[in-house]
Amino acid sequence: MDINKIFGAFDSSSNGGWVPKGYDYTDSRSLPVIDENHPKYFINMFWKLIINHLSYSKQLINFFGESDSSISTVEIEYAGEKMLYARAYGYIARIDINDEYHQKILGEEKKEKLVKAYILSIDFYEKEEAYEKCAFLKKQLDFVNSLP
């Protein structure tokens, strides 16, 4: 494995730090600090993990596929997705749409990105046949879609 290829995949001039070239993400340094036990943190982590993963995973899979042909990119991609969605679900599962404060926080979020993250999560868990998770996510998605 060539270490220069690894670091060559990153650009130190973007947003003042090391980020993958062409990577479009929300820079968390520009956001206010949020307590890690706050519903806003859980919601933000859910959609950011999924949305940022879409941009970054393709570059990472291509990199490993090119650097070592013995690695199955399909297996890497599947393992990465499984870990990603499990982690994202762990955050959003802490949101209770029956709690008035959680409802308020959901209403303040970037609806488009949140809805996209829910849809992608539901699609993933349908393929995994994890229907309890699908039902939970669908119930939250319906609630978010009902918000003005």
C-alpha cells in the first residue's frame, strides 16, 4: 500500500483541514456546540452520518479497490454500510416523537436532509429484512413529513 496515495486522496486546503478531495459535507466546526446527550445532537448525527457517507464512501471504496486488487470492494462497501446504518440508527432511536421537546427539535432541523436520511435508512433496513427498524423509521419519517 502506498502511503502517498492515501494522503493524496485528501486535500489540506479545503475548509482548513484534511478532507477527501471533492467531499461535500457540513463542516461541524461552524455549528454551535451541542451537548452529546441532546436530541439535536442525535438528529444531527443521524443525518450527517448518512449524507456524508454517500459522498465519502465511493471515494474510499475506489481507493481500496485500486490499491489492493485482492480486497473485494463489494464486501468492504457492505461492511461499511452495515456499520454506518447501525450507528446512525443508534442515534435516531433515541428520539421519541411522542415527546414534545423532541418534536420541537425535529421541527427545527433541515427537513430535506433528514427526510433523505430516513429514506436511505429505510431502504437499507428493508434489504436487511429488519422490519422493526423500518417501522420505527417510517413512523418518524411520517411525523417529520407532517411538520410544516
